Amino acid sequence: MTYPSQPGYPSPYGQQQLPPGRQQSSLWLIGGSIILVLIILMTVILLVVQQTQNNDSADGGSGDGGDGDGGYTEMEAAPFDGTACAQFDPSAFADEVGDTIDDSMTSNSSSSGYVNCTFYTTDKFIYLNATFNDYDTAEEAQSSIDYYRDTYGSDSEYESGDYTELGDDGFHYTDASDPSYQTTDLRIATGSLEIALWVSYDATETDFESVLAGMGEIAAQGDALFVDQQ
């Protein structure tokens, strides 16, 4: 007796089973998609971290930084008269030369075209005279710098050089004829304002580099306080 052939049964759930080769290809596609998504996420995270670091750097970071030349931009502008001398922080100069300021010896004077402030240190008796001249034009301030450069720049009795830490132009010169008692002048033109600093000191106790660095601190303060005169 013969039996009729049995009809084929459908695969479970009525779905057609994929051949092994096509199943493997589908797994590769799924795995590749997951890896691509992970790469995109990591790239986004790295970009966010980098942007955060750049913002921190632009804000000055979290470290403690000194003022340095030109670091007094947050000081409020002062009136162009003798009262402005009280707004200076001469301890910045004293710190550079390894001394302190004798507040009892501080003095000031002024006129319509200039302000003068004087400071003394306590132990080394270093004398600092700071004069700020308000010219009508930047050309006049520059002309003053040129005069001192022409006068002392070629004089063998003086040690001189350009000062580029602040302002439009600067020049310093030192009378080093006496191995102990010396004087250093620093003149800076910033706009129509001339900053003229003069320091006398014992070179056996205080070196020139420290004096010039301290003068730079006072010059930077004057540049900030008298910004309206530039």
C-alpha cells in the first residue's frame, strides 16, 4: 500500500530560516553598527573634554599666577594727581629687591602735566622716584624716549638697553661708574603717557636685574592707573 507524500512543514513561527552564510553576514552588520556608534560617542566625549580644557586655559586656569609686567589691568583708573600715589602697591617693587617699603617716607607731588611718587625701602634704603608725564600726543612721548636713547645709548659711562615688556617703546640706562652706588633710569612711552622711573641703590646688595624687574612692576601699575592719560 502506498501513502501520499507528506506536505512540508513550515519553519517555527512561520518564518523562513536564513542560510548559515546570510546569518553570519547579518551578525557582522549588527556588530559593525555597534562599533560605529561607540566610535561616534567617544569622539563626542573627547571633543567636549577638549573644549572644557580650552575654556579653562582661556580663563587663566586654576593656578596661582603673579602679576608681572602688565598684570594690573584690573586696577581702576586713578585721577591724575598726587592722590593716585596711594593707589600704587610699592611692595611689588620691594619684593623684587628683597626688602620692604618704609611707608613713613612715601611722598607725592603733582601738577597739570605730571604726577610724581617717591618710595623708600626699609633696610637697603633703596630710593624709587616715579614720574608720569602727560603729553598732548603720543609723538611727544616717543620723542622723549628717543632723546634719552640718543643721549645715553652711546655713552660709554652708562650701561643701557631697550625695554620691551610694556608700552610702545622703552629704554633704560644705568650709571655704573661707582661699583657700589648706582642709579638706573627706565623710561617708557605708552600712548601719550611717559613713565619715567629712577632708582638709586647699593649694587653690592642689590643686583640690576632685580631693580629693573621691580621698576617694571611700578611701571605696569602706572600704565593701568593712568590709562585715561594715554
